[in-house]
Amino acid sequence: MLVRECALCKKNKSLQNSHIYPKFLIRLCRVKDCNNKFIFMSDSNDIKIPPQDGPKVYLLCEECEGRFSKHECKYAGFFNNQLECVYSISEDLVLIKDFDYKSIRLFLLSILWRLSVTSIPNFKIELNNVDQEILRKALLSNNPLEPHEFPIATSRLHFDGESNNGLILSPKENKETVDVVIGGILYSFSKFRLDSQNLINYPLGKDKWYAKLVNVRDIKWLMNAIYNIDEI
Ligand SMILES: [Zn+2]
């Protein structure tokens, strides 16, 4: 039993071996018709290691792990039924309505936070200490924050019209954003809390959630990540 400070509640407790990317998504990505694709990207070398079960780290106590799994369950439920509330706006844009802003945001923000506190190479991203602490307190108190605080843009990826729910990539960190691909969806997280005056329509808002439909072939770094690797 490993007793250490839980990264979320800061209490000394027995820690769980937690997934960085939620387990249900990894399970989802392991279903037969999804190519079983799981890719590690690395800037430091070209070695891509196919993990068996997704990256894990001792991070959370049982209580905090349970807190996160609640959001994960809700997101998983939504993910499985999302077609019912997706409206086509144009050829490359959809609008999602009737979603639970609180649980979706808490789930996605928990991924951003987990990436910021992990020590696993290729998964660790940098958030400044103030923002990391704001995120931690928000997650601890089930506060999804406002849409402009760490805003999230969503792109549903496809390969010439065919989607691939099995696509997962380790995060790609840029100066101001972190790109995460899970379950065939590209989430682009802003690493900052933006000024609410500057942007009116956030891609993931409280009532409306806009998602782009993007061909993977149009994103160079994704193409490189996917096709310059050995498939598993
Ligand atoms: Zn805890």
C-alpha cells in the first residue's frame, strides 16, 4: 500500500494506481472494429511504445478516484448516446445540445489537470502553478468553471469521411494549447483562463457545444503521428 499525498485533496492517504486517460475510453478504443490504435508520440525520439492498458500513475486516493469516475461514467453515457443530440450546422460543423455542461467539463478538465500533475514522460504538460491550483480546487469542489476558463475546442476526426473511435494519442503540447485525441475526438484545451470579454461564443459553451468535423489528412502533425508508427 502506497501512502502519500493525494494530488487532488492533498490528504495523506493510500493512493490508487490511476489512469491518466480514463479507462473506459481505453476499453472503448480496444473494441475490434476500431483498429485498436493507441499511439504514443514523443518529441525526444521516434520510439512509440504500445501500452497494454494505458498509462497509469499513483496520483489519487480512493475518494478522489471515485469523484473522477462519476464524471467519467456520465461522459461515457453521453458518448454512447450523443447522436441523438447532434445537429448538423454545415458540412464541417455540428452543434451538440442537451448535454450536461457540468459533467462534460469536469470530465475534460480532469484530463487536463491529470496531464499537468503526472510525471509520465510524453504525457506531462506544463501549466503555471496558479492555473494548476485553480483547476485542482475547481475539480475538488465539482466546479466546472466558466466556458472561457480553460476553454475547450472539439473536432470530430475522420479519415476521408470514415470515423475511427479507436484513435488515442498522447498529448501534443503547444505554447498556449494542449491537443488531446481520445476516442477519435481531438480536444484542444487552452492552458489559460481567457478574458470573457474577448470571446463571446466558446466552442464548448453552457448550452451550445460546437464541434468541427475535420479530416485527419488536413492536420499535418496528426498524419505524421498516425502514419509514422508501427500499428499494434
Ligand atoms: Zn484525494
